Amino acid sequence: MFLRNPYLKSSIKGAGIFISWIPVVLVIDKYFYSVSSVSGSSMQPALNPFLTRKDWIFVNKLSLNDLNNIKVDDVLLIRSPTNPSKIVIKRVKGVQGDVIRTRYPYLRNRCTIPKNHLWLEGDNIRSIDSNTYGPVSTGLVIGRAEKIIYPFDRFGDIPQGGREARLSKLRAIG
């Protein structure tokens, strides 16, 4: 009696199709691509230049199946080295074998990045990053942030940043 109603029959069919796609979407989100919001100020001004609204980014997880694809200036989502349940976003400033000139509060002036590690910094000088916790294991990498997709007036590539960009901006001012 129930299924004789064409609207109910159509609704059940539509719900079945929707539910059948959920596992596909979950697999794509976990292993290939996802969309993520950016919270906080550690990547300002490249991301979240206005704290009144969050940037939403497109994250490519597939391209990092080979971690040798990680390059300096890539922006990565990683599990926090100090709290693995938290996800943070930072810019790559050094890969394994690179010698990095550090800044406070890191204890030494220079650091050689060990094998399977990265030196990550936020664009904001006050960011908690590798200058606080040292080189980060590549095992904590989740994906590469590739595009800003929202707000729409910021749609496009993630702007360059990091301490070099800050220094060049200061040189241009002074």
C-alpha cells in the first residue's frame, strides 16, 4: 500500500541513491581530495586576512602519496606535533637535508632538517611552528592546500608568504 504512492516511491529511490554515494564521498574525502576551513591567524596575511570570516581551501591529498613531491613554499595541512588530534596549516620552509636559519624561540641559529622531516612556519610572525617545536615528521602531513575556494572574492591560488615575503614587504616600506 505504501509503495503505491508515486511520490513516496520516488523519495525512497532518491534517498537510496543518495545513501549509496556516501561511501564514495567519504573515500574521496579521506584519500584524495577534501575541502577544509582555516581557523586562526597563523597564516595571515595569506589565509584568513580578516578574522571576521574563515577562508575555505581545496586540499589535495593524492599528490602527496610520494612525499618527495613536497616543495619549499607548499602550504600543508598537518597533524599538530604537540596535539595530534588538532589539524594545523603551515608553509614548508625546508625539506630533508636543507639547512634552515631559525628564529626565536628555537634554541640554535641553524637547523639541518633530518630525513623524512620538514621545517614548517606560519606566515604570521607569532605563529607556533617549527621555530617552537622543531622539524616535523612527514608522517604528520595530511595534504597540500591548493586553492582558496571561499570567500569567492579571494578565489584562486594561495598567495606567497613566509618570512621572506615579510622581509621584502618591510624592505619596500623602509
